[in-house]
Amino acid sequence: MIMIADHIGMPTGPGPTPVTPGHLGARVLPDALTHLSLRQLLSFRAVALEGSFHAAADVLDYTQSAVSQHVAALEAALGVRLFERGRGRRTVALTEAGQLLLRHVDPIADRLQAARADLAAYAAGESGTLRVGVYQSIGARALPAIMGRFGREWPGIDVKLAEMISDEGGLELVASGVIDLAFGVLPFAPGPFDGVELLRDPFVIVTSTGSPLLDIVGVPSLDLIAQQKLIGFKSCRSTRWAEERLSETGRQPQFVLRSEDNGIVQAMAAAGLGVALVPSLAVDESDPTIRVIRTDLEPRRIALVWHRDRYRSPAMLAFVEIARVVCADLAAEIGARLPGHA
């Protein structure tokens, strides 16, 4: 068991007295493990991530000699060499033992960052910062109303938004403690996550005004959709899920364009390059050059996610409740436009 023998605060300045590693292939010394310091572990992690002692010192605001001393003491305590250091080389590479240790140190550093954020939120009360991850479609359609209401009710809270390409990136940031909340899609990937469903966003087809699909009575079958030249998103987990459902018809869907930008996807569909298969919230239905057709694909389930072990401040709870109310109204609006969807 490794006991962290340092304070959460990380003062700059010289590190511990260097320890001569001796034979680094020796067994780990049990007594030494109890004296590992947080600064040693964080210095090791910084060197591993930055690739050099100089870059790690800049990131940590330590002196380079302090970082070197931390790593040397860590190697001595563990009895293994953690980095390969070549003469004349400014960069270093992890040894196999270093790669093994990094897998254990990463969660420690992430939880430290989360602990700092929790304590700051607890101390701030009705002031402070709330960090929220958001992606395009929910950001354009729901976030303005959420932010407006939250700002009026919690004027002392500074909401910082982190724009994400996909909801999967938000989960990673929540897990590491970089952000407090993220908009995501259920079901969540395995991890320390909890959340609340906000609304169900149906998949629709976006076509040009002259598309022959507009002559079809009723909802187009999945088989017919799979026959089309399709346009969709590149990194969206929901789009990958929809593609898998179309593949179950026995046809392999053919995407002629994938983009991360909602506007590009819609513009190409309007130009007749293909038909866009996208969630409803990603569509600007005020565009006169497109037509929107509902599908029977299962809607994506949009949610807010947080780390289940983190402190949930009153401001965070209020943000979640406001998002739930705003999205309930948005879901009713979607249902009115696309009958048959909740």
C-alpha cells in the first residue's frame, strides 16, 4: 500500500535530498513505499507526459534539479529504473516499469485535481466556478436558455464551458476532474459516472427540397434509408449507433461525407450530395433549402453526467434542475414538430 506523505499543496523550491538509486533491478523495499511523496509521483508523471525533465519542470513550476531529485528518489525507493536516459538526449522514455507505475499514478493525479475542485466549490458556496462540457447540438438548442436562467438565479457562479467534439470526450474530462458536469448520451461508457436523462432526441433525415424521399407516404423504412447516399457526423457516438441499426437490415450504409460541423452536414444535404441522418437537435429547421423527415430509429437519450464520487455543490444541483426543466420544454417542442416521438 502506498501512503501519500505530502500535503495537497505543492510548493515550489528544492525537492528532497537525492537518494543514490544503487542497483535499480533490486526488489522494492517495503519500508520505502510508506515514504513516497506526492511531489515525487507528480514529478514522475509530468516527465512521462512531457517527455523531458526540462518540460516537466516548466509545467510544475519546479526547478529542473528538483524534478530530477524527485524522480531519482522515487526510483531508489521502488528499486527500479523508471526512465531510459541516453547521453546527449534531451528527451527520456519510460521503461516497462515506468509504464506500469504511470497507470497507477494517473488516477492519483486525477483524484487530486477533483479534490481541489470539490474543496473550492464547497468553500465558495454561492460563488465560484462551475465547469460544464458541451457539444454543438445541445449547445445551440438548449444551452442558451439554461445559461440565461442559471445566470439570473446564481449570479455569483462563473460557468466555464468546455466545447467537445463528442460526448465521449466529456466523459473523460468528468472522470479526470477537469470539468464538473458534461452533456452526454445514455448509456454511459463504464466508469465512475452518474447522471440524469434530460430528453430524447429523435433521428431525422435532412434532404434537399427536390428529394424523391419526400414523395413517400409515411415513415421511410430502415432498409430504404440504408440504400441512400448518407451524410453524417464523424465522431458522434449516436451516429455510429444509427449506422449499426441500418446495418442490421443486411445492407451496409454508404456515407459519402462525414463532418464534425452541423452546418456543413446540413448544407451538403441541401445541395443534394446525399441525405443527412442526424439527431433532430442538430438541424436548423428555419433553413428553407432543406426538408426534414422523421425516422423510426430509436432516439438518442441526452443526459447530464457527473462523477459519482464528487461533491455536488448547490450550484451544480441547481444547474442540473434548470437543464431538466428547459429540456422538458424542448422535448415537448420536438414532439409537436415530429408526431410519434416523445
